[in-house]
Amino acid sequence: MDATSLLHIWWVWLSAALALALIELVLPTSIFLGFALGALIMAGVVAFTAITNTSALLALFAALSLVAWIALKIAFKSQSSGARVVTRDINEN
């Protein structure tokens, strides 16, 4: 079984999603979470559709990952680091 035929199996995408989510836990950069969500959605796409073109699968994975990453950026945009910005010195009158 070659690598391109592995892309047509749903549990391979699910395993990739799990691996990318674990990488996100080790390296908190927020880019791997978008890829993990894209791979998770791809597991469903591969399981319930009959897409046989490998290039189409990879292009769909890239597009889904980009959409997931943008959605995560929008969803968690309002989070702050909790650092307080000092605008006035306490020694000033």
C-alpha cells in the first residue's frame, strides 16, 4: 500500500488529526490546531464521500485547515495576555 492510497482511508486522517493536536499541546503555536481540525473534518469527508483524486483531497485539506485556522483566530481574538498596561506613573501628581 503506497502513501497516496493511505489518503483515502478515514482513520488515517483521524490519526493525523490526533497527532497534530498532540503536537499543538507540546508546541503551543496555534497553527497545528488548525491543521488538526482540517484533518478531523477530512476524516468525515473521506468516510462519507467517494473522492478518489489525491490532489483534490490534499487541496481540500489545505482549504479546510485555512478556514479552521481563520475561525480559531476570530474566535480567540478577544483573549488578552492579562498584562496590565500602565499609563500613569504613581509618582506623578
